[in-house]
Amino acid sequence: MSEWISSEDAMPEQEDSDVTVNVLMFISPDMMTTGFYSNDDQEWYDFDGDLVDDVTHWMPLPESPQ
């Protein structure tokens, strides 16, 4: 399983600018949600496209069940 990554240390990397990297985000002080980081405007968004503030950590989503 993946480890939490501090948003101060690294951001999710997009290999293709047209494809977002979906992640699990930890939001201060104690909330989690899923969404993505936009390298274009350097902001976090949830899957509804709403801006998410105070993301302190993130991790890649796990693989889908087979």
C-alpha cells in the first residue's frame, strides 16, 4: 500500500497534460477526499471540479479490484 506524501515535499506528476492523476487527499485538520492536482494552475480539485484548500498530504489511489 502507498504511503502518505506531504504536499510540501512533492506533488503528483502528470505524464500527459491531458490526463489527470487521481489521488486520495488529506485536508487539514481531519478530512479525506478524492480528486486531483492540476499542474497547469497548481491547485487541488475534487472530482466535482471544486477547488480544495489546505491539502496537507496525498497518496495515489489503490489499484481497482480484478
